Amino acid sequence: MKLNNLILGFLFLSGCTPVGISGSSDSSSSSSSVSSSSSSSGSSFIPPVNASNVAQFLNATGTNVMRISVGGDLCTASSPLNMPCVSITICEPGTSNCQTLNNILLDTGSYGLRVFKSLLTINPPALKDASNNTYAECATFGIGADWGSLATLDIQLGSSTQIASNVPVQIIDSTFASSSSLCALGAVDVDPVTAGFNGILGVGGYEQDCGTSCSSSASQSNYYSCSGTSCTQSAISLANQVTNPVYKLPTDNNGIIVAFPDVASTGATSTNGVVLFGIGTQTNNVPTSGVSTFNVDPTSGFIFTNYSGSNHYALFDTGTNGFDFYDSTITQCQTLTGFFCPASTMNITTTIFGTNNSITKSFSFNLANTEQLAQSNNLVFDNLGFAMSASSSNLFIYGLPAHFGKVLFIGYDGKTSSLGSGASFSY
């Protein structure tokens, strides 16, 4: 999650990081190919639906629509590459004492709202335990961490007129209780300027950001009970955990749809997309034909992909601004450490599958030289990649570039839609 010069890190909650998958897959269900090309003729994405269907969702109107801006008016002027920004209105619960915040990072790889305390002009009530101690959380991500107390807010998501009421959220404050040292596993976000965002809106496929591991055992919990400057690791009920606000909407709460237009291979200065709340709950969010659904593994919270002959845990994650994976054979950049810099643009094809692994679908994308991309003034790219370390070689993150020119359906755990039941990704 920590920003460096050009890029957001991968922003899925690290508590969900899977372990133990390796080896080659059955060639009858998964395959992968990699080729190199110097062509600049554009993206080689395999579209999930035809262009008119993408436009159908991009042009949707209604009470369940939230606009996304990448490098545009909902972001700050210093926005990093491929950061999807949304606007939210937050209120003290049950009142009209509200404020609107832009530059909120839309993250389908985490769950719940987190906003910086320094930006608040309202006074949300703190969330406390039975002993009147304030709950706090150390939320660690793929890169970085957020520390701060819990509070409750009413939340309006973008132009959607529906209100998510009494939602537990995290108030990001590295100085809270003088105990951010409890969050030492990651570089703690200190302020919006250095973090690159005013908050994070986690709208992935689960309701709480930790779940039963934090409600059943203090020793496994991300949460703390704080009195004064003293904080003690604490179990916390599901109802009090930081919660995905979409679950709290009165309707249109069984999943989301994320749609973006295509982006040229040379990039763009900005682009706009949309989030539609609900799947098949209104006329504007009915899935189109040709969509394949991949059920999430309930143990890890991931689907799977086959890349270069091996299976990996996989995730579609708007909070990651590149394709993030491990491949020691691809040249990395010399000045932009950690980024891919192949001599010529590569075309990569993977295969995606879920726990219902009889269904597979190929996915193709281009991987360009990051240092060459960074020489332009563009902020939006569909061919940006980041090299994971060998210790994360079992992961393959389909970041924001994977969403350009596509419509992605995210089904929610415990919910049902026309695409099926439970947490899933569909495209």
C-alpha cells in the first residue's frame, strides 16, 4: 500500500495472503504462454464482453452508480500512476453533519473504509468495548499498514443515493494512543500527502476485514483495545469489525460491477470508469451473456491462475496499479527498482480458474517497459507490471490494468445473484 515514486504497492489485506500452492497444473484445465513483441498497436486483452456491452455499463445511470476517476478530477494533482479515485460523503450517524472526501482509493482487494483523521471536519463516535476502551486496528497490506482507532459513520458512496448506516470504519492516525509501533510489520501511513490518498474504500467480496480469526482469538487478531496510551491485542465481534459498506446498503448489496473503457498502449492522461452496486438487482446491473464465473477459494479468499506452467493464487485488485507477479526471467528496471522493463513489449497469456475449476478462461495482456512509460506525462497504463519477490511467487495479482476495456463482476460472500452464490469473480 505504501507509495513510492511512481506506483502503489499491491493493496490486498496481508492477513489474506495464501500459502502452500505450487507445482504445475493439469494441462487440460490450465495453460500459459509468453511471447515478446515490439508492436505498439495496442492492448491484446481478451475482452469479457463486446465493446457495446462495456459501454452499456459505462453509460449506466441510477441510484446505484458511483463514478471512478483515474488521473482525473476525483484524484489529487499529484496522483500516482493507475490510482482509481472515488468520492464519498461521510456523516455522523443519524445526522446531517457530513463532509465529502475525494481522492479515496477504490480497492477491490480489501474490505471497509479507512480515512485519515487529519481530514475530518466531523466527529464520528468512537467504537468501544464493554469496558469503555476504544477499539483500534493495525491493518497490514501487501505493502504498508494503517493504524488508528475505530468509529462509526453513515456513508454515501459517490452519486448513489443509498446510505450505508452505522458502518464501523478505521480512522487512520499513526499517533493514536502513541502505539503505532504495534503496527511495525509495515511502514505505517502517516498523512494523506505521503500516502497518496485521503482514504481507502475496500469493496472486495467479504463483509469484514478480518472475520472469525479476529472474533475468536485475541492472539490472532488485528484489533486492539486501548485505554489512554495503552493498547492490548483483543478479539472483536464481527459486528464491530471494519465493514465493507456495500453490505450495509439497504438494497443492491449482493456484489458490485466495475467497468472501465480501453486504454491505448501508449497510455492516457486520465480515464473514467464506474462501479455499479448490486448484480441483477436493477435493470442497469444485469449480467450480459458470455460471462464466466470463478468461485473464490473460501480458505484463502483467492481464485487461481496458471502462469508459465504453474498454478498461483490470484486476485483482481483495483488497489494494485500493475500486474504483480514473480518471474525472474523478465528484465527488471535499473532506475525504477522492482518494476518490469522488458527490452520490448511482451504479450502474456494466463488461464484463470476458480474452485469450480471445470470452468477456465484465458486472459491476455501486454507488459511494457516501465521506464519508457514513465517518460510520458500519462497517468493511466494498461501494460504496467511490478516484479514480486520470490517469497511471493505463489501470488498473481491482476491489478488495475486488468480492468481496462472490461466489465468485472464481484459476487459477495453470503449473497446470491444470477451469477451464483458466495464470493466470486466473473468476466
